[in-house]
Amino acid sequence: MPQRGFSTSYWTDPFILKLPQEAKLLYAYLWTNIHCNQAGLYEIALETIAFETALPPEDVPRLIRLLEPKVAWYPDGNLIWVKNFLRHQTKSPKFLAAAAKCLSSIHNNGLVKEFIDFNQQHNVFIPYQYPKATVAIPDSGTDTHTAAVTDTNSDSGGGGEEDNELAEISQLYEANIGMLTPIVAERLIDVRARYPPGWFAAALEEAVASEHRNLKYIEAILERWKTEGFRSHRRNTKGQASGKHRGDSIPDTQPYEWREATDESENTS
């Protein structure tokens, strides 16, 4: 049977002391029931809660709301999140990996991101990998220049269009360039804010086709498109013959700086 950490100071916690008897029982149940997984974010029906606690079914929604902000309830998906659950468990790599695996069954990228961010604020780092998105590079013998972006877990219940766009950009970066770092994440947020939806995927397609898998190169492409128009072609500079010069595939924006940047192996910026 799975073991769970549960503080012995539960009954003297100021938050618990203020709760009515039924809410105290419910909060303890949400920590310790057999349906609770390693993440403390799990699916459970109100009927199940009422049956196993012997609480009146009509009272359960009201009692859950009394547990806010310690517990978050998402009735549309029958999801319960005991927010401090993971902080009170073992922090072994095996347990955190199991918690990350639990998140794969949550079909709400906005909620998963909120869960990960919340725990990171409390120094609990979960090795969760968002579902990969890939860029399909067209055949060199065709005139097609459209990036086919496939999100294997698209979700309309996330944090809005901007959050969905940022999630897609992040997934594309991880799938085609490298691991996200805090610095890279900030730059991707800036990309999301500065350019229209879909531009990053198209610029990444061009960068991959040119064998320049780094964020600086992609940012240079985006700046060129912002000035000259979406998918504008780079102009050859003096002394460069098309297809003959090493710098031919480098964007025309600040050519010397970007040429220097592409000499580096930039996976994490």
C-alpha cells in the first residue's frame, strides 16, 4: 500500500483549527485517500468523496470551498489539487519522477504549468516533460514553406491563447534546439510578446533547414520579418554569391554579430 507523508501537527495548524468538524475530516481525507497520487493532483468524483467519508453529498462542494486556498477544485474535470501535498513528501528522484508521471494524465496544460510553477516556488522541482511538438521541414524540391506544427496534447482549457502560444513555442524549442533554462524561458516570453502567433514555428523551420539550431539565429529571422515582411528572403550582401558563401544562410539583421554567434554551439543560450 502506498505510503504518504502527513504532518503530526495537522490538528494544531491554525488553518485547521478554524475549520468546522466536517471540513477537518474532508481535508485529512483528501491527503490520505487511496485515490490520491504522488502529485496530490488527481481525479475523484464528488460521489466517491461522499461515499467514502459518509459526508452528505450535497455538502461536499461547500466543504471543499472552505479548504481554499489549501485545496483547489476543478469540477469540470473532477480534479482535486492538495497544494501543499508534494512539499510534505520525500524529495527522492524516484518519487518526483512518479509525480511527474501523474501529470501526464492531466489534460490541461495551463493547470500543469501552474502546478509546476507553484512547487518550484517552494523549491520542489519536478522532472516533467511537456508533450513534444515537432516541425516538419519541407522537401528541398518543393516550393512549400509552411511549418507543420503538431501538438500531441493541445488543450482548449489552458491559460488562454497567449499561454497556449507560449507553451507551443517552448515545446518546439525543446524538441528542436535543447533544454529550457530560465534565461531561454525569458527570451521565449519576449518572442511570444513581440511577434504574431506562428512566426516562431516558421522561423524555427527556416533555421533548422539552414542547419542553424540556435535561438539567436531565430531571433534574427524574426527581426528581419518584422522589418521586411513575414517570410521575406534574405538579401545577398556585397561580395556574396548565392549558395557560395558561408554567410549566405545568415539573416541580414546585424550580419557580423550573428555570424559570430553561429560559430558557437548554442543549445541553451
